[in-house]
Amino acid sequence: MKELLSIAFALFAGLMMTRLINKLRLPDVTAYLVAGLLIGPCFLGRLGIPGIGFSSYEELNALGAISDIALGFIAFSIGNEFRLNDLRHTGKKAIIIGVVQALAAALLVDLALIGFHLLRPDVLSMPAAITLGAIATATAPAATLMVVRQYKAKGELTGLLLPIVALDDAVGLVVFAVSFGVARAQQSGAMDLISVLVNPLIEIVASLGLGALAGFVLTRLETLFHSNTNRLAMTIAFVFLTVALAMLKIPIGPVTLGFSSLLVCMMLGTVFCNLCPLSDELMGKADRWTAPLLVLFFVLSGAELELEVFSQLAVVLVGVVYILFRSAGKYVGARASAKAVRCSKRVVDYLGVTLLPQAGVALGMCVVAQQLGGQDGTIVRNIVLFSVLVYELFGPLATKWALTKAGDIKPMPAEVANRRADKLAAAKKKER
């Protein structure tokens, strides 16, 4: 009962916060994150009232399955951006930009933090610096997708942005796996080829293979039903199934067969949208079905942010360096590569800004990075939490600004605004 009350309260808090945030012309995702922060252990949760907020991070961890499922649906939706017909126009550009900006962010953060390590080795170790550089590659697909959906963004920038975000996470997973292997090897004093190269490669190939197989099976099963309701139920069931399968870890001799939930679900969506003739309609219905789930995901993400990180001056200082150099890497890498592949001036100027948000994938990498142990694991976790707090509160706003400046977000036509106002007035009059 307590868990259900907490979930209901989280949804209510997130939705009500949008009424306040919208007056400031901020995206809904920012409202959800702020609502989560307010009802989390740092604020309202301190009261300890059952069902009213979250009193501990253990309570939030118990609802981790919700975040896993939400990220699965987000990745599934992003897979829809890899339709072969569309990729013929943007595929090459998206791949080049996605790889370059991710590597640029990792390189700049690595250089900055290695320099910080040389100055203050007592604060930041070399393994921690290398690990943070790899985590810098990740972007937050959820926040970006929410802003695009809310404002119905459409145009050249949006068409490039969504596949780039998807590729960004794929590149990020590879870079992180290799860098973390190097960091662990340096920490232990022994280079391990299996952990550095073999396991990451197996994870990527296995994830794409599992997602492709699931997408093919889903497409075949959809033909057994004539009702769109049943087809939608089957689609949702398969996303749940792939998320569950992606959690498997299968040791095979010296290697471990693991999967990335994001890559599996993204490949599921990619194969499904290219093979199933009804995918457009079913994807749209799935997006509407998952709307409350995504609200809950962002509220819970906001609740997990720990303000205690601000009490540690060293963490704040390293965090500021991390944020500044990651932002520079994303912007400069995106700008230079977009210019190289001859994108329009609007894309060149504003694409980098839309790639700043960071959350789910980075936090997932952070969990793995805890294996560094001791001070290294703690400082990596705190710096990532600090950056996520900053990026998630201000990143969606930056994305909205960039999409607006690029012309992909259009102002609401006066007739639409008037029609909505008339409907609201009529509803209030009827209530009286």
C-alpha cells in the first residue's frame, strides 16, 4: 500500500508542478525533476510520512524496475528514428557527428581531469579521471525525447538529433567499457585484455543480436492479431520481455555474456519499425500509453539527486571542471563535425546545445564505476550525481532554446491557443 501511495503522490506532484513551471516557459521534464527533488529524501521525505514523498534512497531503489522499464520504452521509441528510408538522407551525417562529438567530450574531459590529477592526486586519482572521461560521452535520450514530443519539434535539427542521441549512447557504452577496463587494470597493476576489449565487444554484438531477434519475432507475432488493442498489448509485452532478458549475465569461461538494455530495446524498435507495416500506428499508441510511466521516471530521477554533494568542495570543483569541459567537447565536436558534413548553419550553430543533457545512461555507468571501490568509486559517483543535477535541471531548457532558435519548435498558432482557451472556458462554465 505504501509503495502505491508513493507512486500516486509522485505522479500527482510531477503533474501539478508543470502548472507552475509552464508559467516560467520551462519544459515539462524540468517540472518533473524539480517535483522529484522536492518530494525526495532531501526535502519532503525528511518528514517521514508514509506515502508522502520518499524518506530514503532505499525506497527509491525498490522502485528501480520502473526506471528500467521506462528507459526500455525510451530506447524502443528512439529505434523508430532508424527507419531505412529516413537514414538514406541523414544516416551518414548522424554517424559521423554522433561519433565525433562523443569522442571530443571524452577527450577534453580526460585531458582536463588528468591535469587536475597531476595537480591534486590526493583528490582525484588517475583511474577515476579516466572513468569520468568515458562517462562524459553519454547523453540523456529521455530528456531530449520528452522536449521534442512536448513541443512537437520537427525539422532538420530534430531529424538529426534523435539518431545522434541513440548513436551517442552506443558509442558511449563502447568507450566506457574500454576506458573502465583500462582504469581497473591500472588500479590493479595488470592489464586484462578480456575486460578491456573482449567483454565490451561481446556485449555490443550480443545486445544488437538479441534486439534484432526480438524485433523479428514481434513482427511475426503481430500478424496473428486483427485488433490494434491486442497488437499494442503484444508490443508492450515485448518491451518488458527484452528489458528483462537484457538483465541476464551469463558467464562463459573467462568471458561474461552481458547485454545493454538500451541497445537491445533500441534494436528491437529499429527492426520492428522497418519490418512491420503497422509500426507507425503502434509506435504512436505505445508512446501515449507510456506517458504516465515517463512522468514517474523523471520524478523518481529527481528524487534520487543528492544535494549533499554540494557540501564537499573538492567534489564541486571537480564537478565544475567536468561540466565545463564536457559541454565544450559536446558543442565543439558537434559544431566541427556538422560543418564538415555540410549541415545547414542552424544545425551547425545549435546542435551541440541539444546534446548537453545527461542522466540515465551516465547513472548506469556510474553504478558500474562503483567497482573501483574506496575513494575512487565514491568521488566518481558524487561527481556524476552533481553533473546530473545541473544538466537535468538546465539541459532540457537549453534543448528547447536551441530547437526554437533552429526553427524546429514553432510558436503555437493564435487560433489553436484561442480554441484551447474557449474549450477551457466552456468546461468551467459547464461546472457551474
